[in-house]
Amino acid sequence: MDKKEKKEISKIIEDLKKSDKQKEMILDTLLELVTLQDLDHKILWANKAAHSTYECVTTKTDGIEGNYCYEIWTDDNKPCEDCPLVKARETGKIEEQEITKLDGRKWLIKGYPIKDDKGNVVNLLEVVGDITEKRKLEQALRDSEELYKILIDTSPYAVTVTDLKGEITYVSERTLKIHGYKNPKELLGKSAFKLIAPFDHKRAKANLAKTLEENSIKNLEYTLLKKDGSTFAGELNASLIKDNNGQPQAFVATTRDITAMKENEKMLQEREAFNFALFNYSPVETIVVDHNGKVIKSNLAKRQSGDRIPEIGDIMYKDYGSKHERNMYTELMKCIKTGKNKEFPEMKYGEKYLSISIAPFSEGAIIISQDVTERMRAVKALKQNEQRFRLIVKTIPSLLVITNKEGENIYVSPNCKEITGYNRKELEKKFICWVHEDDNDKAKKIFEKSYKKHTGGTNFEYKAIKKDGKVWYASSSWKPIMDDKGDFQGIVLQTIDISDKKIMEQEIAKTQKLESIGILAGGIAHDFNNFLTGIIGNISLAKLHLDAKDEVYEILTESEKAAQSAKSLTHQLLTFSKGGIPIKEKASIEELIEESANFLLVGSNVKCKFDFQKDLWEVNIDKGQMNQVINNIIINANEAMTQGGGITIKAENAEIEETGKIPLEKGKYVKVTIRDTGYGISEEHISKIFDPFFTTKHKGSGLGLSTVFSIIKKHKGFIYSNSKVGVGTSFHIYLPAVVELKKKTKEKKEKFAKYEGKVLIMDDKSFIRKAAQRALGLFGYEVLGAEDGEEALSLYREAMVKEEPYDVVILDLTIPGAMGGLRALEELRKIDPKVKAIVSSGYSDDPVMSNHEDFGFNAIMKKPYEYKELAKTVKDLIEKD
């Protein structure tokens, strides 16, 4: 027996003690056979159903009262074996027994002990119900899964199935309805605790564990949760589902909304204490009728339907013309007979709509009627407007907020969590709480003015912060809401995330800064490289004529070191400038990283850990420039860990499938992450670390990370950094990948000896020509020099005529005011299509330096260069077919 039945029986017993009139009113409405018996099973009273059944099974005319129960129903002289009333008399508890009669019908007999004030059993109450159809239905349910599903969906109980973790795998239509959901997809896969109020979660979890142990729990009351956050009272039963092997598989729970039941109980009490004064002053038409529908009372409310108010003695809905779309007299009689309330919230009445409620009570029924025509029209219009509003909100990407005139949110669009990190409940009665403290004063000033002067605004951009602390950028536009009288009611605000736009603007600004200073840096480096070429070359030549123990040799060596340091500086300047176009070649990034890191950290108290993905893609890079990138970042990391620490370098394959979050084209990339455990970079400095000349060090040029940024950008990659003070800093680098199989090659170590060949070098700087002539001459080459292209062409023609052609020509790319290397090569091709040419320059702005083969050159020499390197390049080119 469920809780509801127990409650009904308790009320029946209580009513039996009150009055015969109440007893007949309640028990005569039941379909079950109800008899009150003494302890010897003599029937003291029976309801209508029991009388009717008695008349069908016997020819006696003396009535059912006064006879013994077992004589009437079994034609025996003693109680039945296992009679539940005998058990109830002995145990003092409610007992029941199911029996099957010869005609195949099944009956459920329940025995209720009735006790006196001292707890002694003084009478017995027998309730007999025909459960034949119920048992047939249960059998049908076992035979048909489809019928089972239909019954579940049409059941007044909500059915929910979960797995053993409590995640929902099935919900019935009733479940969706009582919890305010429209689609099962909103709940499938979610925790069942989503349907229970948070303060009941702990108890629900304990009962779930209890179900796992005891197989079922029954009649538990919980506060249940609707989709909109409201709660209602519910009754829950749960059972454990097992497979054929007895292993637990899932939980099935049935729930029902008992709010109405509780409210009806309260309403019944209020009706029993009916207040006629309140009745007379009710603003709606209220009429009281007896069991025959005759009007016995009506209030003073003016009827809005247009017909006259029924007079006392009229038969309601029968003695005067009716325009109702249904036979309301029949409905009234049905309600009075069954004792059940009936509501017709939208009854068509001619051209109008009425809301009619019929509430039966002991003397008849109360009828409440109200004209709801205007309300129906308003509700329909409101629904249409709401549907349009929801459709608009779903289609716009911005966050929509509506406030009242006090600045409190009264509506927030569902996408609020996606944009701000806060859910709708967290944003209730607040305004734009996502404004970052940096812009809070500015935002406060702007919106206070809007509320004070009732004005709007557009495209207000500000720094924002999400619930989890992540910074983003927002743009808001708003308009005031005015009512029909022109009074200010609040504002409607739309906010969009413009973080991607801000990032792009910052990248553009950063690039413009670099380009401006790069023009100056490139020009200086170009000229300086020419001088360094001569200085380094002549020093190395001078050292060849001296003994290594000579003091002058030592002086020249120190000078050479200084010149090499200057070479490193010009290399930075060139890379930083427009002239830093990388001379790319396929390379393994992990080899370059390991070599650079291990070399830089020798002897330090910093440990480096490598994490390289297997089958890492190769990249097209300028090894020198990329080595500079790794060096600069690792040097900074090492300096940030004065007490020791660790550096982790990770390289992995990455694919960018959509643009926007990272300013790169779609494609395959190698991502390198260098993370240290240093003291970190503050938030105010992190956005400036790539700016030219920005540094927080006491010593340093501030060009290190600017150069890094420039190198990565010229490799068509991207670099960004994040840091937390006291935790460390991470740099993330993306480089375009070359997705090909790697080929490992071994470098040949070459010993320089005497070579043969004829070389023509063209350079506008005489000291470079002379140094090259001396150096190449020492290696055995015959070398002639030319100041510009015209002179080089003349010398080349002369050698061709004498049939003593040059094996290689070295052409300076840029000759101010005269023919440069590219034009000279075009003319030389006309003289000798097989000419072998090396392009040389101290400034790689020209695409010839990064793609020399596309312009007809066989090799390149970047200034400043060493003459051993020049001699080897000449040798390799002469020996090449």
C-alpha cells in the first residue's frame, strides 16, 4: 500500500467515527467493496458497492448487515484460511491477501484494524477490490515492450531511468512535463540530481546507495527542481534493475507531483470553513448549487457574459439558454456524482471565452465563472511576442541584458555563461559585473550618466574579466526603455566579445613599430657588414703570416673576436629590420633546440627537460635566425632563475583548422613551447615584452625579444607568451611545417688545400675585393676584381675571347649608382649561359638572398663572411657539373 492509500484509509476510519452522513458520502463513491465488521467478522455496515455485489451473489432479502462475512462470500461457517482480517486482528497491523475465484477474477482483500484510544483492536475494516484487469494489464506489460512504453508515457507518474552512476538514460513524457523540459535531449546524459533541489542532494545520494543494497526504496518525499529553477513537492519510488545474472544494471525511479494534492487538502479545509462574507465580495461570478444542480446561492458579482444571472431555484445550465460549446449541465452532474473538481479554463461561450471551475462539496457544488476573453487575446499576443523575442535572442551572437530602472538585471540571454563565464542566476539583480577593474571607473561613469539622463550609447569598448579570471575585451551598445507615459524603466544592453579584434589590432601596432625602427636598423647593418667583411677577412689573412706564439698574433685574435661580436650584433639588426628575410632550408627543429639549449646551460644550475613528439614534422627555417630565437628565450629564462630551476621545451605537431583565435592561416605547424620556473613577468609588462627597446633589466638593449618576434613573423609563424609572477613564464611558437619524410645526412669535414680555378669578384668596396683576392689567392685561385657590373662584363668578355673563361663569378647584389649583381648576371647569361655565379650582400631585404636559385644564382654568401667559407663555396661550385 502506498502512502496515498494509507492516508485515504486513515481519513475513512476517522470519518467513520464522525457521522453516518460523512461515511456514506465518502465510502459510497468508492468502487471497492467496503465493510465494517466486529471481531467475530459480523458485518456492521457496508457501502453501496458491497450491497450491489451482495445482491448479485445471493437471493437473500434481509440485507448484508448482520450477516457474517464468510457466510456471504464463501458460504462457509468459519473465516477463510489466511484471511487478512484475522491476521489484522492478531497483529494489529494492516494485512492484505490476493485471491483468485473460480470464474478467474482476481480480488485483493485488505484488512484494517480499528483501535480504541488504548490501542486495542475493537473493529475490523475490510476493503475488497477487483484487480482482475490490473493483473491482466501487468501481464500485458510484461509481454509487450511497446505497450510498456505507451503506459509509461501516459502514466500520471514520471518515469526516469539512470545508469549506476546516476546519469539519465531515459525519461518519460511525464518527467519532461513536471520538470518543465520540452526535449529528452536536455536531460539525457545529465545527472539525475539535476532534477532534485540542491539541499536534498545529500539525502538523495544516501538513498541511492540504499537502493543498490536493498533493491528498492518507496514513498520518499523530495523537493524537486524545474528547469526554470522553481521547486515543487514530489514523491519518489526507486528500484534497482538487474540482468539475468543478477548483476545491477540501472535504476528506475517513478515520481509524481504531490503539490496539487497538498494544495487540494488545504483548499478542502478552507472550503469546509466557508466564509459567506468572502463569498459575497468575490469579484467573479460564483454560484452554489445542490445535488440536482438547483441554484441555492449566488454572489453579487456582475455577470460579464451578457446573460442574466441565474435566480435561486433555477437549474444551473438547464433552465435558461446556453451558448457554451459543451453541455455544461451534463458536466455539472458528472462532477457532483464523482465528487471530482473540473476546470474549463477556456470555455467557448458565443463570441467570448469563459473560465469555469466546478468544485463539488458535501451539499452540491460551487461554480465559478469569469469572462477571460481579453485575457485570452492578451496571452495569445504575449506568446507571439515571446516567440519572436526568443527567436531573435537565439540568432544574435551578442549577450542581451535587460535591466530595471535601478540598474538590476531582470533578463539575461542564455549565452551569458559562454561569453562571461557567469550563469543566468549569478547575474540576477546585477549589472555588467564582468568589467575589469582597469576600466571599472570609466564604465561606472558612463552608465551612471545613462541612468541619470536616460540616454543610450554605442560601441563602448572596455577590458573585461570572466568568472575564472580570464581577461577578454567587450563592446557594448545600449538604449533606454521608456513606458507609454515616457517614464524611464531601464535599459536594454547588447555586448559582444571583441578579443580577436583587439589581438589583431595589437599585432598590427606591434608590426608597425618594428617596421619603423627596422628601416633604420637595416641601413646601419647593411653598411656595417661591408666593413666587417673587410676587417674580418684582413685579420684572418694577417694571422696566416704570423706565428701563433707571436704577440701580434694574439692581438689580431682579440681583434677578430671583437669583430665577430660586432657581426652577431649586425645579424640581430638585420633580422630585426626589413633586411632580415630568412634564408630558409629544411631542418629538424628538435636537433637545433637540443644543441642550443645544452650549449647555453653548461655549468648553470638550471636543468633542461625535452619533450619531443615522435615523428615530428620538419620546418623550413633559417638555422642561424632560429638559433638566435632559442638562444634569446633560454638566456632570459636562465637569468630569471638565479637560484636554479627547470626549463621544459616541448615540440609537437599542430593543425590550425580555423582562423581567428591565432592569427595564422589554416594548415600544419610545429608548435614549440619553452616553459621556465622563474620569477615570471607581471601583467603590466607582459603585453610589452616584444616592443623594441623595452627591457626590465639593468643591462641590455631591449632588442632580444623584438628580434625573436621579427624572426618568427618573417618565417610566417606566430609567437605569444603567458606568465604568472612567482610561477614562471611560457613562450609558445608556431612554425609552418614541411610534412615530408626526413632524410638524415652526414656533414663532410673538408680540409682546405690548394685549389685551381679562375674567379672574378665584383664589389664596390675596394677593401673587400683586395681581401678576397688575397684570401682566394692563398688557396691557389687566380682572382681578378671589378668595381661594378659594367667592368665585370668587360673582363668576362675579354676572358671568353682569349678562351680563358672564369670558373666562378662573385657578384655584390647592390652597387650604388651602378649596375648591381642581378642585372650583371642577366647580361653574363647572354655572354655565357653556363656561367656559375655567387650572389653576395650584407643586407637580405632583397628576395634574391632568400630565393637565389629563382633568380639564376648558384650559391649565396652573406656578409660578413670568412674567407675559408668563401673558398669552400667556390670549390664546391667549380667541382659541380
